[in-house]
Amino acid sequence: MKIHRTKMGCLNKSFQQQRTALADKTSENQSRAQHHSAEEIQAEDQDEKLRQLINVKRQKINFPAATAVEQWEDLDSKIVLKLDSLIGDSTLEHKLATFDDIVYQTSLETFGAKQYQSKGPPKRSRRQCEMDKLRKQKRNLKKQMKAANSEEKKGLQEIWQHLKARHSALSRAESARKKRSQKRKNQERFLRDPFQFARQLFQQPKSGTLAVSREDLEAHLKETYSYTNRELPLEETAGLIWPAAPGTKFNNKPPNLQELVVNKARAKSAPGPNGVPYLLYKRCPNVLKRLHKILRSAWNNIKVSKEWMTAEGVYIPKEQIRKKLTSFVQYRC
């Protein structure tokens, strides 16, 4: 279903129709009262439906090379137009929740998703084909020797020995070729990244499938990430040395555009759950300015989006052939 929506454009049409409706229904003042009208509730329901539609495992976008300046400028202008038309007058919460969805969907419409070709079976060499042929001949001779008489067995035995010697010679040559190929690959891996190569030499193999019930997993998460006595005040510790009062007032202003770490981030870093890599913000300065403006507004209004309160975790086995929850470590993304 996800492939059909992406290739046939069904997701794009529903995306545009729902976003246009949301932009019209959620344009309101930030200082509005807490009472929600029927239009606001309907807009929130449509937001939730759209989030369920998009927040599947997002495909990687086939972005152009970093040197394709014209294509990046075109994408920059398209995203800015979409942002202004769809969430330009909406609430701050709505902007925080849908900004990355609009950026991802516009990029997907422009460049499409990456297409991965499935690799077929490796092509066999002439030596390997000859070895397969000799193996079949040896197997057939074994069957003939069982049914042959004593005189015929001697001739078949000589033929079998000849095939065996030929097969052994080809096997030694093939084994030497594989060793040379593996040696060349190891040299290339070592020269490319010596630290990673050395770490893989001593790294133990890891495998396993997490086999626990949902109730046990939720109980484990609650025990790990919650603390019942967090609201209780701590008692004073004897002998604790209090530091001197700070001499400089803490700067609690929101970071400016130059202080963002986008330019220092690696362009080849894998994108997060929203599917938007750092490369887009590096090559689309106007999109980065829109994001910075929204984040400054959230900073000044002390607004924490609901999207920031959720996290995704992947359980990776610590050792080989493990199933229990204690044998896995969680990586949050």
C-alpha cells in the first residue's frame, strides 16, 4: 500500500487536500482562550489521520548531489511556498507538528524515493562451472561402480581417480583465488577506516530475537524510565561544598541562526525518523530560516511540542542467540 501511494501519487493528492483544509481551519491567534470550537477539534482529528498516513517507515529520498545548486534552489523555493500556504497562519503547535511532514513530502514529490535493485546470484567463473561438472561426473561414476562387475570397476576406478585429481587441482586454485580476494578486501577496508576494521576483529557476533509479551515490555520501560520519588525534596548532604555564586548572568536568549550546528554536521549522516537529512538544511537556507523562526517562537513561548515527547527505540542483542529482555540493549532515535 505504501509503495502504491508513493508511486501513483495517491499520498501526494491526499497530502495536499488535507493540508489545505488544515491551513484554513487552524489559522487562529496564539493568545486564544483554552476553549476549543468544533472546527478546531475537526482539524486536530485530520492532523492525527495525516500523521498516521505519513508516519510509516519513510523511504530515503533520492536527493541530488550537493553541487547541484539549481536543483537545491528550486527545492528551497518549493518548500517555502508550501510552508507559507499551508501553515503560515496556523498555531505554533500545528507548525511544530507538521513542519517536517511538509518538508519531507515536498522533497519526495520533487526527487522521488531511492530505488534499490535486488542483487541476483553471483556469476560463476569457468573454473567453478568446471568443478560443478566434475563433481557430477564423480557422483555418476560412484553409482556405476556399485552396479559394475569386478573388471569394469578397475576401469571406472582409474577414471574416477583422474577426475578426482583434476577436481583437487581446481579446488586448490579456487581456494587460493578466494584468499587473494579476501586479502585485497581486508587491505581496502583497513586503509579506508583502520579503527572500524580493528574493532570488528575483536567484536563478538550478536544475534537473537526479542521474545517478550507487550505487558512485560511496558513494565520494563516503566521501571527503567520512571522514578516514583522524583518529586520528593533531597536532604542536605553533610560536607557538601557549595560553589560560589556565578559572576556572569546566564544567557537564556534563544540561539541565533549562526549558532545552529547544521553547518558542522556531517552531510552523510543518516536522517532521523522524519526522513529529512542535514544536507537539506545546508543547501536550503530559506527552509532553515523558517525552522529557526518556529524554534525561536517555541523558545520564547516556552512551548514543548507533543512530537518532542515521543521516542523510538530499537532493541539490539548484546550476545549471540538471545531472547530475554535483559540480554538486549535499547538504542533510542
